[in-house]
Amino acid sequence: MDIALARGDFLALLGPSGCGKSTLLRMIAGLIPPTAGEIAFPADPEARRSIGFVFQEPTLMPWATALRNAALPLELAGTPRREAEARAAEMLARMGLKGFEHAYPRALSGGMKMRVSIARALVTRPRLLLMDEPFAALDEITRFRLNQDLLALWQDERFTVVFVTHSVFESVFLAERILVMAPRPGRVARELRVPPEDRAAEAEFRTSARYAAHCREVSHALAAAMEAA
Amino acid sequence: MTGAARWLRWLAPGVLGLLALTAWEVAVRVNEVPPFILPGPVLVAQTLVADWNSLSVSLLITLQITFAALAVAASLGLLLAILFTQSRVIEMSLFPYAVVLQVTPIVAIAPLIIIWVDDVRAALLICAWIVAFFPILSNTTVGLNSTDPNLRDLFRLYGASRWQVLWRLQLPSAMPYFLAGLRISGGLALIGAIVAEFVAGTGGAASGLAYRILESGYQLQIPRMFAALVLVSGTGIVIFMALSLLSHLLLRRWHDSAGAGEGR
């Protein structure tokens, strides 16, 4: 497979389990080395390090408050604690968690934990945000709200996102580019686009006819990819 | 937990204990059992008060040995566990010997240690340490190795140093395990100290509670023997409760085990 990412892209990797979506994401993050081929970053040495990662589970440190959890990437990079916490507090507020800075993870709901996790990934202002089925374990109402908030954040900040999901609806709602992947061997079967005009045109994109049309198209592409496998 | 259930938690064992003690006292009096066979609880309590001067000195000695052994076991166990997680080779070469130390009955090696180490008190400390050491080592090693793999990846992603991983990830993860080990070792340190003193026998210069028990046995001072025994058990209970409380205070804000209160 050959995937080119441009700055500001919102790319969804959609496919059944076992097609290597998460593996690809971990390779981009540098957590596992590719067995063949390469992952090229812009020549700027900062680019490779400017990555945020959101796991399928919130993956918070249970012994630390929301604030300390969100401040972790900065503190690991040696940012003074006071500054790290100030920036983390700002990011938590942007994720709608003002007032919960000093709560421990076990006191937070699943959706709130995921918000802390996203705040932690964004606290370093990364250029690239990698998300591995981040909302898969949440209930639908919470998932819709997080989808919306993530989209709003991305529209403001325009970082690049690679979003792994197995939900057709989620991929159409969030992404401008959808890569439909097929298993055995893992590969990209098709790329589809959701033009930004479609999303901007309708206030209620999720209930619009265009949204339904995109979902139908993506579903067909996914079914075709599965059949070919 | 409701207030009534909380009270019941203390009340139920308290009432049971009181009933048992009363039955014991009544049985001793009705059957006129001589005190050198079985003293009643009242006589034991009286002896405890009457002999408090000599008994308290012994209690203090036993406490010193127990806590010194526990402190050494805790710090050495923690250090060695950290060393194990830093190097597989060190773990593989040392862990079997830690197991050997654990499975060899302390009564069997205590005489050797008492022969080898001139200072009786130091010998007792070593024995108590051997018994108390292993639960802390093995628990902490498990704790250090059972960090969330995703959190490990996260630390790697942000280029965390070994030191940062240890300090910010592994040690906090291992904390509940370490404290559980400490609670087990607290009781074991006391047992180790008592057993070693039994082996050292009456010749021991350090006269802890075990020495009092032996001495009272030889002199048929059975009520005093019981009084010393009460002190040993009481010490064990207090150590366990104190360590449970410590664990509760350290973990209550974040760990699930601390939610249900102490005594587990």
C-alpha cells in the first residue's frame, strides 16, 4: 500500500478486524518497525516527534489526576511542572473538562476519561494525531458528542488526523478521506472522499441525505473489499 | 457500607471473643484446672499487669528486631525488584536463590546463623529478615512488570528515559503490590523474630518475648507464658492493622482495593 498524507488531512482507516489498521497506526507512531517498506516524514526533524496518540482505551495513569495525566507528555519532555500543568488545564478546558482537573480517573465516566486521553494527546500541539478506535467502547450518545467535539477541534486547529475505525458512520461523519481496507493480506481496497462542502452545507450533517448517500457508498465499498478477500 | 454494617464488623468478632473468654474462665473455675495446666484469662491478665516490667522490656526487644527486619526486607526487596526489572540477566541469576531462601524452613537454618553471627540480636534480625524478605521481593517484581502495555507504549512514544519509566510508571503501578507484600511480611517478620529466638534458646543474650515464653515454660510459670503469648499475638494484630491503614491511606484516592476499607 502507498498512502500519502497532506498537512491538515483527516484520514479514516476503515476495515474489519485483522486488516492491519492498528498495526499501520503503530508503525506510523514508531512503536513497531515496518517489516518492509518505509514511513517517510517531512525533512523537518520535529515532524517525526510531533505525534499524539489516542488508544482504544483511555490508558490513563490511575494514580494521577486528570491534570497530571494530561500534563504527562510535557513533563516527560522536561517542561517545568507549573507550565506543563497550565497548558494541560487549558487543553482539558477545551475538551470540556473544566472543573475536573483534580479528579482521579476512577471518578470519571468513560467519555470523560476519553476526553482526558485526547487532551493528553493534544497537549503538545502535535502536527499529527493518531487515533486507534478511540470511541469504540463508548455508548452511542457519548460517541456522537465526542465525534462532534473532535471535529470542531480539528476544524479550528487543522492538525493532521489518522483515525482507525470499524464504523462506516463514524468514518463518514469525521473524515474527508476514507481508506477502505481489506484483510489477508492487509491492503487498501479503495479510497473515498467526503468533500468538505457536503459537511459545511448542512447544519445537521448526520441526518442529511448526503450523509446517507456517503454511508451507502462506503458500505458498498467495504462489502466489495470483504468479498474480494 | 452502612453504619450498622460497620459496627457489626467490630461488634461481631468482639462479642464472639468475649463469649469465648467467658467460657474459658468458667470452664477453668468449674473444673478447678490448676494454673500450671491452663490458667484462666483473668489470671493471665493479672500476670500481664504484675509482670509488666520484665514483659515490656522483652516486648520492646522483639519489636525492635521485627521492625528492623521489616525495614531491611522492605528496602532490600524493593531495590532488588527494581534491579530485576532493569536486567533480565540479574533476575534470572538471582531469583532462584531468593526462592531457595524462601522455601528453606527458618528453623532449619536459624541454628547455623546463630553460630555464625556472634551478636545474637543481629542473628535474630537476619532470621526475621529471611522470612520477611520474599513476599516483598516477589510481589514488587510482579507489580513492576504488570504495567499497562499501552501506557508503556505511550511513554515510549514520548521518548521517556528508563528513569522516567521507572519513576513515573513502574513504581506507582507496583505500589499496591508492594503494600500487599508489606502486609504479609509484617506478620512474617514477627514470626521470624520469635522462631529464631526459640532456636537461640535461653542462652540468648537478647531476651525477647520468645525467651520469656521459654523461660516461663521451664519454670512452670504458665500464666506468664500465656501473658507473653498474648503480647506476641497482640503485636501481630497491631502490625497488620497499622500496615493495612498505611496501605489504605496511600491508595484510597486511586486504587480499587482501598475502597472497601481495611482489614482485607
